[in-house]
Amino acid sequence: MTKAEIVNEVAKSTGIEKAQVLAVIEEFTSVVKGSLINGEPVYLRGFGSFIIKHRAQKAARNITRKTTMTIPAHDIPAFKPAKSFVNAVKEK
């Protein structure tokens, strides 16, 4: 499902104009991104959590050049779904 399809579904089910729904969705994603950039997780009860996962430094191999390189430690955004959400998808 694309962002445009989400906007259409929300607008249809709520009766709110598509432009307003798009503005809300854009602002929601902006707030989530900003929170994660600042190192703050976002918790949505019954849906899931947007969190930061830390990846440790590791050695990787370039098999074409037969060399080893070091990938530095870094943080990545991740989504962890709520148990009720996982169970609903499993029961489908």
C-alpha cells in the first residue's frame, strides 16, 4: 500500500479532505523521524514501536578483491510491532 492509497482510504473512511489527511500523514512521519534522529523511541500502543537499534562494529569481506574492511558501529531505525498486531496478522 502506498502513501497515496493510505490517504485515499483515510479520507474515504473519515470524510476528511485528502489534502488535510496528506498533511497529517506528512507531519506524523516528520515527527517520527525527528524523534528517532534525537534518539527518542516512538510508542504507539496496539500498533508498535519505532526504535533505534545499535549495530556493533564488524569486519566484512569484499570477495571480488579478497580484502577485509571494517564497518563502523552505527544506529539504524527499526519497527517492532505490538504483540496484538503480530497475533492479528498471524490469525489471518
